[in-house]
Amino acid sequence: MKLTNAQRNKILARSLFVDAQKSFDEIAQVLNVTKKTIENYKIQDKKEGFDWLTLRATKHIKESNETKENMYSQFISYMYTTLKEIRESQDLNAATKAQMIVSLGDSFSKMGKVARQEDPEAYKYGIIKLTIEQILCELKNKLDSQSMSIVIDTIYELQERLADVTI
């Protein structure tokens, strides 16, 4: 089925509103239509189950949670890297290393408390993500390519079930 010009414009208008965060005036300019036409597209879409405000809010929430998860996992990764550097440093004596590790542990503990209180789900997902990444990196280093291929195939097979998991 071929889309009409109006149908294409409605889809583009929705995308510009939801994905590009454009205002009705900006969308009207881009599509060379009136602001009233954009409002009509929004009303028609809502009747068809595409509520533009809900779609925009959902996208924003998803992106902010992913940003938080990445932030937490990056922080944890940074802490582990720093700990490794302190332990492996030849230039530091044992007392200095111990003091630096205590300080690092204190920072880690404070960040963990803040993260768990601010957004427990994002913090939990960030840790899970980092854990899975580290497990897969270790498996990659220890398994032959055929075995690693089996691991990857298994992950793909479980993908749908994993998408529905709640913690």
C-alpha cells in the first residue's frame, strides 16, 4: 500500500515531535504546512493509538534510565580500574596503597548509597550490565572461538525471554 502525502507528513510530524523534540511551529515549517495541520495529525494519531505526548515521555524516561545505568556502570568500572592501578603500582609503598584503597572504598560506598537512593533500578541494572560485560570478556579470553560462538548463540536464543525479565 502506497502512503499518501498527508500520511507521510503525519508520520514525519510524529517523528519530529517525539524523536527530535520539535515544537508544532518548527514541524509546520519543516513540512511546509500550518500549525493547525500538525495539531490535526496529532489528534488523528491519538485516535489510532499513537499519543505523541506519551511517546515523547516514554522515550525521555527510557533515555534517562539508560544514561543513569551507563553512568553507574562506568563509575563502577572506573573504581575497579583505579583499584587495580593502586594494587599494581610499583611506586607506592604498602601504607600509601592501603590509605588510597581505604579512600577509594569510602568513595565507592558513598556513590553506592547515593545511587541506590536516587534510582535503585538504574543502579541495579548498571551493576548487572557491568557484571555481564566482565563475564563475557573473561569467557572470550578463556574459551575457544567455537565455544564462544555457542555462548553468543545462546544469548540470542534467550533474547526474547530476557527482554521480559523484571527484577
